[in-house]
Amino acid sequence: MSKHCTRWMMVLGLCCGWFAAPLAWSAEPAYWQWAATPPMGWNSYDSFGDSVTEAEVRANAKYLKEHLLPHGWQYVVVDYRWYDPAATSYNLGNRVAAKLEMDRFGRLLPAANRFPSAAGGKGFKALADDLHALGLKFGIHIMRGIPRQAVAAKTPIEGTSFTAADAANTNSVCPWCSDMYGVDAAKAAGQAYYNALYRLYASWGVDFVKVDDLSAPYSDGEIAAIRKALDQCGRPIIFSTSPGDTPVDRGAHISRNANMWRVSGDFWDGWQHLKPQFARLNAWTPWRGPGHWPDADMIPLGKIAQRSDDGRARWTRFTKDEQITLMSLWAIARSPLMFGGNLPENDAFTESLLSNDEVLAVNQHSSGNRQLFHKGEQIAWVADAPGGGRYLALFNAGDETIDRSRAAFKSPLVTRNTPGQAVDIDIDIADAKKLYLVVTIGGDDFTADHADWMEPRLVGPQGEKRLTDLTWTSAVCGWGQVAVNRSVSGGDLIVNGHKVAYGIGTHAASVIEYGLPKGYSRFTARAGLDKGGVSQPTGATVEFLVFTQEPAKNRAGEAVAVSLAELGFHGACRVRDLWKKSALDEVQGTFAPPIPVHGAGLYLLQAK
């Protein structure tokens, strides 16, 4: 989008009632040029929480350089609490009163036991220099405010007669991290502290700073103070705010102060997190433009949660269709792309998502990006392609419908009042090649539907085989991660007060698919409510179903139709599928490709 187009959209938005913005705009800020396209890179949080080490950062940087830099990925961002020497997992218990690494001016330093190149007060300079030598850029995460331990020690603020206690607002605290007090931006001491902080970062060679606890609630004063400090630090540093939801009615303020801002809270790998991003990104359309980007958050794909606060190490819970949906939405809405998986462990599919230059071009070089329609569960976004044509993203946000008539076994609703809080299963599976274990939500509007498949066995002429000795083909659930011999919340499998010898822990809605070996004719199990749900104040109601054939009746998806006239075409069009990197048949009148459930298509349409 050109600068002139950006201004025109603002005026048009006023006329159409999109948003409330000032009628007169000053010249575009210089810092918009530092992020003329959405930043692309890697962030440590989704994999390593607050405990990432220098060795892990360097390993991911090496992969980025070798595999993704040619495709535009360039930022390496060290997230959350790099200044805590004792961080080991995910800020367990908030590490209240943790002894943090800090210089004599109250500015936090990298923990040298985790970042050896920072020893002796060198900060991140050596790491930043090495990443720059690779052609990469370096970023860090910080918390809003000033360290509480600096305030208690009344450390001086560099170059001033102020102390940390003069700068602090001790009534302003983060509810989920106890490291900092807020800075009183109305005081000269507050601005002086931020000025000194960002001068330090500039001296290290920082290119990107993600400042947490700024957006929800919205911190006008500290956002403006950080902007002012960045402008005087002597180095172009991209400014990202976190977390969301950033209030849309503050669009004028945030877009004039930050390069990117979060539209949501922490985003993790579940459809319940992904689906709301459609509406959020659409709401921010008037404020999207070169240098100022609504941020849909980090991309939790690949191998994640090594030591994060969202469970044990795992591959993303998103299905392949959902991963394509995520990347298509982030591309067409021009969200910054910050990958969260541990890059050295990427598989071929994950790398294909990150290296498709035709898809990445939509994120980096399209303009006029907007939602075309949202009809029921069908969603379309459109954008202008450089050199002519339209980018079109089509989404099927509907859910698969379980065809209960196909089930080989259907339980009644299982509640805490069900005898034993469980049901017995014994069904014929002779000649079956597949087995599907399904748990559906009971409909009581309660979400803690923890469920266990207890002692599931295959029985036949050659004896018995534990189902847990097999590897499932796929396994998805509504919360957490399907697990063998433990509950979905990570503990023992416990049903009605009794520990289960072996089994599968899951959470509704859930589908687990197995390929069956030959020689077995029956499936037996006991299925019940795990104590993780029953121990909640109310609810925990599910239905258990077993299938020997595909349980979903709309797995193939449905056509999502778009009139070519809506896209500005009045004749035949050439169509290119950007994910498949191939040309489709020419279309005229209507384009209506089939889109799988939770899936997406991304296309380039050009007049013939």
C-alpha cells in the first residue's frame, strides 16, 4: 500500500464510520520506514518460555540463516526474562523476588550463566554482533517498567541526579510477572530511565524490542515515553507492544507510536484460539499499513513447548489444514510473522509453510487487504497484487460434523452422576481397518470435559494387544494434548477415585484415529470422566463413540464461492493456487473451489 493510499484509507474510514481518527495528520513518522513490510523472524517463547539459552538462540539463528533468510525471515528475538539466572521452565510461581541480573543504573542484563557471551556486563552486544554478521537482526523482549529491585536499592539513573525510586509508580504492577513496577511517564525521572534503557539497547545493537504488559490495559503514557526514548537512542529499533487485546479505539495512538501491536492475548495451537483471529484482524483493517501492523501473535507451529508454559514438548496441535489456514490468514491480513517452533527440529511440512515465496509475497507485498465477506462459516479476504491482479484467501471455518449413525458404539451421556462415572465398551471390529475413538461435548456449556479411555484392548484369535502399544494416525482434542498413560492435564489417569493401569487421556471434542493390525476381532475398553473434569465445581458431561469408518460426514469440506465481479473482473480469469504453486483452470463468472473444514485456499487471480 502506498503512503498516499494509506492516507486515503484513513479519510475513507472516517466517511464510512470505520473508526474515530483525527482529521489532520502530521507527516508520517520516520520509524514507519523501519518496518515498511511486516517483520519476519523467530521468537524463543513458544518453545522455551523464560529459560532459553544462548546455545538455543544460536542454533535457531543458524537454521534461520541457512534455510529461511533467503525467503525474507531475518529477526531473532530472545523473549521473556532473559535476565533471570534461575529460570528453568516457564516463570514458575512468577519467581517472586527473584534475584535478577542488573547493572548499577538499574537496567537488567542477560544472565551470564545462560548467555556466556554477556559475562562481565557486556550485555547482548556479542550475540547481536554475531547475528548481524550472519545477515540477521536481533531483538529482545522486556517487561514494561523498572525493576523492583532497582527501586528498592534506589539505583541511580544514568546521566541524571534521579534514582529508580523517583521513576517508579509502585501502584502500577503486572498481575502475572512480579519483576517490575510501572514507570511514571509524567515525571522527568520516568522519561530519563527509559531514555537510559534504550541507549543501552542501542549500544548492544538491538534491532527489535517487544515490550510486554503495555496493551491490556492500554498504557498510553508509557507507550509514548518508550516512543520518545526510542527516537533519541541513536539506532532504528522496531517497537512491538504486547499482549492484547489492544483496544481498537486506540488505533490512532498505537499506530503513531508502535510498529506492531498485539490484537489478542497469547495465541496457542488450538482452533479455539485461531478462529477468533478472523474477527480481530478484520476489526483492525483501518489501521494496517506500512510501518504499523496489527499483530496476530507468534506462530506456534513445528516442535514447540520444549519448556514453555503451555505443556510438555510436542509438535503443534494444529492439523495440517489448520496450519495452512493460519499461514493464509496471517499472510492476507499482513500480520508480522514470528515463528515459535524450535527451528532445528522442523520437518519438511513445517519448512514448506515457511519457505513458500508465493505465499510470503502476499504478506510482504500486497495492498488494500480487507475481508470481502463472512457468510456463516465461510470467509473471504482479498488484496491487490503488485503488477495487477487480486490475491484471494478463502476459508472454511465450520467444524466437522460427527455422523453418529455410523458409530459402532454410542454411550449415553456420561456425567458425574453416572455409576462409576464410566461406561463399558465391547464391540465387533472384525475386518475393520481403522478404529476411531471419539469424545463429544455433552452440551452443558462447561468446558472442562476431561475424558479417559481406560485399558483399551484389541482381542482376537492371536490374543490381546493393548491399543496403547500402537501409534495413532492422528489425535486431536479440544484442550491440551492427547496423551498415553496420563491425563490430558499431565497427571495420572484417575476415574471415580481409581488410578488406571494404562490408557489414553483426552478432552472433548476429541478424535483419535488408529490403523488396525490384522488378527483382531473385538475392541474392549472402559471410558469415563477423568478427575481433572469431575473435580471442577460443575459440569463435565461427554458422550463416547467408537467408529470403524470415517466419523465425519463433511471431511471433504465445501465449495466457497466468490463472484469475479466482486473482485473487479468482468471476463475470464487465470487462477494460480499459491500453496500448490500451480495454475488452475481458467474461470469465468464465479470461482468456487472446495475448501476443507478448518482449511483455506490462497490464490492469485489475473484477468486473461
